[in-house]
Amino acid sequence: MDISPANKRNISIIAHGGAGKTTLSEAMLFNAGATDRLGRVDDETSVLDYEPEEHKRKISISAAVHHYDWGGNMVNLIDTPGYSNFLTETRDALRITGGAVVILSAISGVKVQTEKIWEFADEFEVSRIAFVNKMDRERASFFRAVDDMEKVLKVKGVPVQMPVGEGADFKGVVDLVAMKAYIYKDDLSGGYDVEEVPEGLKTQASRMREEMVAAVAETDDGLTEKYLNGEDIPAGDILKALREGVLTRRFIPVFLGSAFRNMGVNLLMDAVNLTLPSPLDKGTIRGVIKGKDPSTGEDVERKPEASAPFSAFVFKTIIDPYTGKLSIFRIYSGTLHADSTVYNPSRGVKERLSHLYLMEGKKTREVSRATPGDIIAVAKLKDTYTGDTLSDVEEPVVFQPFPPVNQGLSYAIHPRTKSDEDKVPVAMAKLMEEDPALDFRRDEQTNEFLLSGVGQVHLEVSIEKLKRKFGCEVELKTPRVPYKETIRSHVRVQGKYKKQSGGKGQYGDAWLDLSPLARGKGFEFVDAITGGSIPRQFIPAVEKGVREAMHSGVLAGFPVTDVKVTLYDGSFHSVDSSEMAFKIAASMGFKKGMEQAHPVILEPIMKMELNVPDDCLGDCIGDINSRRGKILGAEPKAGSQTIQATVPMAEVITYASDLKGLTGDRGIFTMEFSHYEEVPTYLSQKIVAAAHQEKAKS
């Protein structure tokens, strides 16, 4: 792969779900000869949407990588998901590409997911161009889509093309730089005839060209002077200014066409070559990327040069039950050969790389070497995961890992059989390698397996993959709330166990003082025995008996917490007393004491931070209040509001889907455990009744 970094492009295709990202990507691959047919999502012939779960839902679930050669450039293309449950994959792809094609639907304009993706692109300083798709569809409007982009995304769109017809009359595009019309053949081949601008469009085309020149001239003082002096600006200068405007993210050139009918796609591919950055352009200083020295923590720079020390970032992992793990990474510097040994400073281990592959959707193509700007896959790395850095053994560097993903929805998963229960932990560990947006754990109190993800569809897809890839069948159920019990009063009780059945008996007598502790203090045991009323060897048994009794409270069988137990008196029998007798006596005493000390149920309270659009603030605050939540504050933040609140966990178990409905899928939130609080009496009675009913069933 001896291609200069200047002739490489790494691009993500981004937009909301249903805008046509995969269809456009398939057309680009077909035009470049990377595929031999025009893949379609609907008939399951796409080389990029190849997972059964994608076929079932007709959407992209994971980012798919392919490449093509066009006009002397090698372009690595990543087709990204657009639905909110899978945007982590899109964020990760934008981190390593540097350039993006943003699709705007000529029918629906900009939707919520595009706003979220746009924020990711801003965060990673990604250079962008726009493509108004579906110009052949009924109710299509190029100008409405451009206007929507400027209003919603708050960016300056500069049309460099205009349509020849719209909807059923769409025939091609007018190139406003060359002032030529490209009229496409209706055979999906991408073929076209170059003609003069149609007579009825000349006036509008001239006006739009004037607006385009005025916008791009601002990138250069010399061009600005020429424009103000009324001089003609050559096409070459306009193209150069377009590139400068994209690289500096000053404006967004807007192209148009129909990906489904392969119209305008070839001109978009030319624009990718012309305007989007090469590896030499990524970053503020000609492609330089910064990391840290893993030993000293000092800043380290890597230049996109083949002779520089090797460095790469792993942005995706694919797990296949038959072929194993495939790690996909972007090379930032240096040259990588097959059978190389590299260092993973993220884990402090060396990895042996055997074969190097280029990704081609589901398939791979082996290569012998790779250089800066290449996106490469390697199989069976033992200790390397998504977000890790790979670097030169002698000159290591570590790049910033991906931030943690907020899992907004959790479900309990119940294996169908004992065999499934044994397989689930191992299978889930592999699934989480592939999808870092998942979290899997066993709740110590409820003893349930909990699976957390971004949303309902995300979890459903994960369960389907669990069955298909690893043969594990499970059911999703609403998780139990980990309630606890405590006491409100101070009591003194006697726990006495006496058993005589001929021969040696059992005798234990323990006097306990129970008192409530402050929230979050847990359990405290105090030995206040004096005068030998209970021999020292039996004291630990008393504490053990109390601890075991605390596993199940007297109200609903929930664990007991925030209780102080003082052993202050008792008696023993020189022959019949034993550790077991004192353990039972302590357990009996504790249960009796709880009943007398006004027991109550505690519920977990979650701390939440919500980011919602300004127009949804009132509805969201009202909703939090209706869930027994407490609003701690709200602050404006760039067209949105950030709400701080505490809410009982029982009220927000399925909050991810509820917030989606409240905000039109524009709100996001994070949630973490805060503390326990007493449950209101009217709810406590319901919880106790439900717990007894469940116990009766079992």
C-alpha cells in the first residue's frame, strides 16, 4: 500500500436514520468498482449492512468499513448508524476519520439524530461537506433542506450545485463552479451527459454562483479583493477556496443527488477528493496528533510520516464465534508490516500482529504493509480492546481513550436453561468487547443478571446477537429494585435459644440493643459484655447470627442496613452452650428487635443530569416532579437546558424510552446511585404486599 498520505481520505457517512447513508455508500463503492453491483438495503444485498439484525430492521446497527480508489486517491469509507440507540459507533468512527459527508434528506430535512451526530463532529473537529439526498422523491426540496440545515445546525451552507428538476422531474445537477449541467442516464450506472445550463435555470444559476463566490472569497484576502473589485475569479481559485473553507470548517459546501438512482454521486466523490482532509491535514498543525508518554505523562506528538515511530488507535472490535476477534485501527504514524510486534501501552503488553487486512464490509483483503492514514484490521489480539493505543515498542505513546458510555436503560436477563446460565457470563464478556456501550453485571442483592444499554432496541439487538453468535437464550425482564429495610426506634431485646432433647442440649442467651444509624452507615456491632456473662469464644457467633439475620428483614424480606447492634448482656450453660446456639439466639433476638423498632423500607435514590431542548424544559421538570423527584437546579447550555435532579430508582427504570417520548428523542441523561431514603407509607404497603405475593408464588 504505497500510497502517499496526501492521496488518502478517511471519511464517515453521517446523518439521521433513514436518510440514505448506506445507499449512498453502496453507490460510491459501485461507481469506483470496489463492488460489482449496486447493493440495496431493502433486498439485503448491501455489503455494508450484513448482520442478520440489520437485515431484520432495515437499519445500520454498527459502523461498517470499506475502501475505494477514485481519481488517484484511496478513500477509507465508514458507513455509520443514524438511530439514537447506536450512535456510539458513529461517535467512535468520527474520532478517527477527520472528514465526513453529512446527508440531508430532501424530504425531511434535519432530524434529531443529525443534531447529536453534528455535536460529535464538532467535538472531534471533523471537516464536513453536505449531500442533499432523495432529490428524486415526491415532495423533495433542495432549498428547504439547505435552509433547515442552517436553522437547526446553525452552520453556513454554501450550495455549489443546483438541481435540474425535483421529485419525479429530477434529471441532474448544475455545477455552479463550471456552470455546466450533468444530466444523468436513468439506468443506475451513474453515467451522464454534460450539457449547457438549461435556459430556464440560467438566471437562478448565475445568482447562486454569485452567492457561492461571495462566500468562498472570504477564505482569502486576495480573492476578497478580486470579488469586491468585480473581477472574474477562475474556477481553480474557487475550488481551492472551497477546500480551504472546508478544512477550516468556515462553511459547508452543499451537493445534491439521488443515491438510490446513482445520480450526482460521482460529483460528490470528486468533492470528497477535493475538499475533505488527508491525514496530512488532520489536526491544527498539518496532521500532527498528540498523545501522552505512558511513562512520564508528558505530551508526545506523532507526525503522519512513514518514517515516524508507529502509532495507531483501535476504534472497533468485531467478535466472531468461529474466526475469533478482529481489531480495527487507524494508523497515525509509522509503517506497519505483517508479522510485527507492537506495544499496547493502554494495557502494558506487547502484541504480535500476524496478518494485516483491509476491511471490505464483512470481508477482508490481506495486505503486507500499511502506512499513515490506513485503516487496518488484525485478528486475534489477546489483550487489546476498543479504545486502546498500539505503538512502537521502543517509543511508546498512548492516545486519549473513548469516554465511558452512559447506559440509560437496564433489564434483568433470565437464562432459559441451566446450560444458558453457565454460558451467559462468558458470552456477554465477548459481546461487550464488540460493543462497549453494553454493561453486564450480577446484582449482589437481587442476584439477577443485569444488562444495561443505550435503549430498548439496543438491548433487544444484543439479546439476538447473544443467541445467534453464542447460542445463549435469555429473556428480558424489568429488574427488581434493590430495596432495603432499617429501623427508626431504639429497643432492647433478649434472644434466647434453649433446646433439650436428651443428652447434650443447646443453650444461648444474648441481650441486644438495636438503634438506627445515619443513612449510608451500614452496620455496626459493639461488644459491651463485661463480667464474663458470655464467654469470649461465643461473641463472634453472636455477630455472625446478627449479620445472617440482616440478610432478610421482617417487612418484606429485603436486606437490613443502617443498624447498630450492641451485645450488652446474656447467659450461658457450661455444657449446653455452643457457637451454633448463640448464633441462633442472636438471630432470634435481632428479628424480634426489628419488629419492635418500627421497621421501614428504604429505596435507592438516583442522581440524574438531563440535557433537554429549551422548549421541553417545563414538560421534563413536570415529569420529574410526578416521579417523586427533586429538582436541584437547571442551567442553560447552548440552546438546551441541563437539569440536576434526584429521583427514586423505581420511578426511572425505563426512563430512557420515556425521555425519548417527552423530547422527541432530543434529550439525553446520565444517572448514578446517590443514596437511600425511606419509602412513603402508602407505597411501602404496596411493596410489602407485592413481596409477600411473590414469595407465595415461589
